[in-house]
Amino acid sequence: MFGKFASLHEAYGRVRQAGADPFGVAFDEVVSPTTARIGGRDILLLGTNNYLGLTFAPEAIAAASDALHRYGTGTTGSRIANGTYAGHAELERRVARFLGRRDAMVFTTGHQANLGILATLAGREDHLLLDADSHASIYDGARLGSASVTRFRHNDPGDLARRLRVLADKPGDRLIVVEGLYSMLGDVAPLREIAAIKRETGAYLLVDEAHSLGVLGERGRGLIEAAGVHDDVDFVVGTFSKSLGSIGGFCASDHAGFDLLRLAARSYMFTASLPPSVVASVMTGFDLIDQRPQLRAQLSANAARLHAALAASGFRLGPSVSPIVSVRLRDPALAVTFWNRLLSAGIYVNLALPPATPEGESLLRSSVSAAHSFAELDRAAAIITAIGQELGIAGPQAAAAES
Ligand code: PMP
């Protein structure tokens, strides 16, 4: 059974030889949204998707703790059996209201939201058009369903239009799937152009705002709000595991028949629902997004600060300034060494290696939080730069070392 993993075993072994296991890091203690302890040492957390720093919000902890005592540790059942409490239904109304949509379904994770929605909505005759850099959960949902799947070049509306033209004579509906903020390089979808293509071709459009909810848009509603394309989007998917600092996923829509998916989406029907404490913390998270626009402003200032510092050091970064700041490297072994050096110096970032990355590159991915202080970000940038220079990656000689 395990023979087929031989090459994975070998590659993983090489990664681990370089030092700590980047895919097996365990925090002994997490003491704040930006600090954890490993082996008695304080580590600056710079790769947690905790964009608004809400994981330790006292209001969210109090609400979760109250729900824990009132309703117990878990629901022990699925949404269509004993797993729907008043809080789950209230949270669905809250998500719908927050996004200005008629209806919303809450799933136990964002991954399951994509599985359930994509596999169920698009049937045998239908066509899914996926951005090539889509998250694994989008690909998994497409594979689980029976629709035909067409990939278009990342963030390339021209390629999307061309592929829709090829399908023009085929029966069935078309569903275009894009993300708000792409998780690896922090670039945003050209949503206005994509919405125009959707209108021209009569396709449906789904936007996964996993990384952009609470982050983009004047009121934190995501890229749909920032791009002003609310009426062109048919389905909004998202997660509670990033800016909301908890866990869970959702899909929201204005379509009249949407509610029926509750009795068709298997990842909704055949898994236990969210614990009530989680539901309570997410509800509070939505309150905080509305009550504290300063968190978004701080996040944006923090993102600009880290991006500017690393760009000035000569690192190759993603195409836009966003809370996801990735140092792009061509050599995976160098990336693993760099990651280890950073952890030894007290900085935790995400290591992302091909094939999970765009263009086969290796990434040291930082995600900035509103909870970071400028001092923390400046210290991180100085350490990343110093190690990068030692490894020949930052500074004027960088391009040569990397080519
Ligand atoms: N969609 C996208 C675009 C994501 O980046 C992620 C998580 N990385 C998910 C969905 C899944 O979210 P969850 O953690 O809630 O399963």
C-alpha cells in the first residue's frame, strides 16, 4: 500500500534533513495572535492567516466560553439531524446579512463548503471553469462532482473568454470559479473583467473569499465589495478560519433554489456541525469586523510596511501589496534552509513547495496580521533580510544567485 508514496517519502526525508520539519511544527503554547512558544523559546508568528488578530479577542473568548457551558462541547450530529441549534441558523442569517445575500449555508470547514457546493451545483452536463491557481478544495470539489472541468490561465480573463467560446455549442450551464485574494502570492482576481465575461456569456460566477473576507472592501466584505460587482456574483464561498479567527465555512447566494442544497450537498449532510462555542466566537467575529474598521486599516498599513521592507531588500515578491507577502525562490532546497534559519532566529513563516505553488516556485509565505506591531514587522524584515543576504538571496547579488 505504501510503495506508491516512495517518491514523497524521499522528498519529505530531504526536507527534514535540513533541520526542523516545516510540515510538523507544533506550538507548545500560543500566547497571543503574534507569539507562540516552541521549546521554551518565543516565536514571532508571521504565517497564520490571522489577518485581524481576532483569535484572542476577549469578546469572542467570552462568547465561546458561555456557549461551551450552555450547550456543551459538541453537537454530535449533522445539520440535517440533531446538529442544528438556534445558533447555527442565526449564524447563517448573519452571514447572509453581512454579505447582503438572501441565504447562506454554514459548513464545518471552508474545504467542505467548496466540496459540497461545487460537486453538487454543477451536474453531468455542466461546465466548471476554474482558475488554474485555485485552492485544493476547489479542485477537490470539481473532482467529486460530475461536471466537465476546464482550467483557464491564472487571472487571465482573455483565456477564460476563449475557453467559454470553445464551449459555446455545448449544452449545460457554466460556472466560473475564482478566488478573491490568492493564498500563495496574495494577488487579487481581475473581478470586474471576469464579471463582464460572465454577463456576456450567461455563465454563473462563484467567488471564494477565503483570504479576502474581513480584509478587502470598505466594510470588509471582500473583493466583491472592493470591485463593486455584488450583483454579478451568484455564489460567495468563505471560511471562518482566517480573518474570523475560528473554524467553519459558508456559501451565500441570492438564488431562490439555493436552500435545496441542504438536502443535496453531501459534505453538509454527512458530517457533524460546528460546536456551539465556535458558532458563538464566529458571531462575535462578525460583530468585531463591523465595529472595528481600524483593524482593516492597521492590517493594510502593516501589509504595506512588510512588503516595502522586503522589496527594498531585493527579494522577489508577489505582484501586489496585500497581507500575504511571499518571498519567491526557485530552489526548493534553498527555501527549506532559509525556512529553518528563520525558525532558529525566532520567526515562523509558511514554507510552500511545488506542486502546491504557482509556477513551480518555492515560497516563504508571510501573512501579516492587524495584531502585529510595526516593531515586530521591522524586526522580522531585518532578520529575513540578514539571512537572505547570507544565503545570497537578498541584495544586489540576489538575481544572479537565484537565476
Ligand atoms: N478556499 C481557499 C481559497 C483557501 O485558501 C482555504 C484555506 N486555505 C479554503 C478554501 C479552506 O478553508 P478551511 O480552512 O475553512 O477549510
